[in-house]
Amino acid sequence: MNVKRGAPRPVSLPKPALTLVAVTGALFAIARTTGSGWLVVLIAFVSAIGALSLVLPIAPVVRARVELDAPPDATAGVPMQVTVTVKGTSRPLIVRVRESDGEWAAVAPPVRGRLEATPARRGVVEALTVDVRCAAPLGLVWWGRKHSVTLARPLEVGPSPLAAGLPPPSGAGGAGNENRVTLQRGDDLVRGVREYQPGDPIKNVHWAATAHHRQLMVKEHEAAAAPPITIAADLRADAERAASLAAGLALAALRAGMPVTLVTVERGGPVSGPVHTPVDVSRRLARAVAGPISVGAVRDRLVWVDGQGVHA
């Protein structure tokens, strides 16, 4: 695992530290005016505390080592779990995964645990940045350091799907047909017979088999075949909305049992291929970039998706 560490630097000066600085300045002004020796001793004591609070947190931040394990897949805007290991020091720290806008988590190294992180945007993430901060032992000055951790496997963040109803087939008319899926008729293909079960329609009774087995038997039909669909995701305008609409449409088609081919553009050029599961859809759209779509000769039903909506 490749980890690049930034330079440690002070990142926060809380109100107690500012109060300490103000008190030291006031005591110094009084000591110069009155010439009081005990005030000089008090200033030295307060200054020593300030110096220690400034210096002591540096060592834990420098010694801290971070390892990170992330899942291979995620969805933009949906929390995921990442495993963070922090070692190299025994001082209490706070850590967060920067790209996810997650909350800070307090840890007591050496420790290995899970953090909730929410990817902010779609794309392929090859490295994550873990911020480490420490203010121990006095808590007056916070020092921080960033750790850029290259993932063992890139994290593919798919779009958050937007609900998209399947458009009607070409030439379909009539109100209320917009979200219906036209299936090829397969009811006449009998695969076999089985015993009757409560709820089976009476029209499925196989009378010849019933007479032969001397018990009520029904026909088992071949499942109706759903028509294949090709979805072209055009991300050249409002890429994130187009990707989310394409994801919603592809998932709706898969739920309807339709074979889905997804056409996108990746950094290497146009890509066209079948997607069989929601994970396939998420990964393809995570890698998709804006560019001219090439659909070629499409035998299946073609649906074009862009930032404006779904076009049959």
C-alpha cells in the first residue's frame, strides 16, 4: 500500500489557547508597568505551558501511520464503511476521510476500526486522503497531517439512480401505457406438468395428466421472454443527472427481466456491452465520461438518455 504523507502543520488554535495568549500579554504589560517580580515568574510559567502545548502534539502526528481498506464499489451520496488502521503512536488522535466529507472520529492508537464515509461524487477513486490531527496532551493547539493512501483496488463510485419509467415501445399508444413492458408471448409453450397447488388458475389444469396420475395436475409454462433494450448514456450535458437517469432506467429494465446493453464513453473511447446486475450498471457508469456516443447498428430497442431526460 502506497502512502504519501504531507508535512505536519498547525491547523487549529482553540479559544483556550487564544485566552492563554491574551492573559500572557496582559501579565507582561502589567509587569513592565509595576516591575513586579512575581508577575515575571507567572509569565514564565504560562509561557512554558504555551510552548509545551505548541510542541508536544507534533511528535504523535509525525509518528502516526495510517492504512486504509475500502470496498470496491459505492454509490454517490450513500454511506459506505471503510476500515482504517492507525498505529505508530499511543497519543489520542482524531481522523477522517477527507473526500467523503465525513465527521471526525476519535481514536486511541494502535487501533483498527470502521469509519462511515459518504462519497460525494461519481467516478473512479484510486486514492483516499485521511486527515490525522492531535492536540495531546494539553488540547490547546491542534497539529494535523494528511495521508494520501493509494487503494489496493480502485473504488468505483456509481451514480445515485433516479427513478426512470421504461418508455413505451415505438408506436404504443393510449394513456397509462408509459411504464408497461411489452413481453413476447410464451404462454403456449408448456415445459411440463406438476401437482395442483391452491391458487393455480383452473385454465392451467392438464386434464390428460390429471386422468393419468389420478390427481389434479397443472401445466407449467415457459417464462415469457422480455425484449432486449440498449441504453445510450450521453453525459455531454449535465453529466451527473444523465448518469443517474441511465442508472435508474437500467435497473428498472433489469427488474423487468429485460436483457440490457449499456453504451457509454470511457477514457479509452466508446464502450458497449451487456450489464447483468446492479453492480455492473454502477461500475460502467462510474467509469463513464462525457463524449460522443457511438451506437452503431442496434437491433434491440434503443433508448437515449441525456441530461434532459429519457428519449425512446
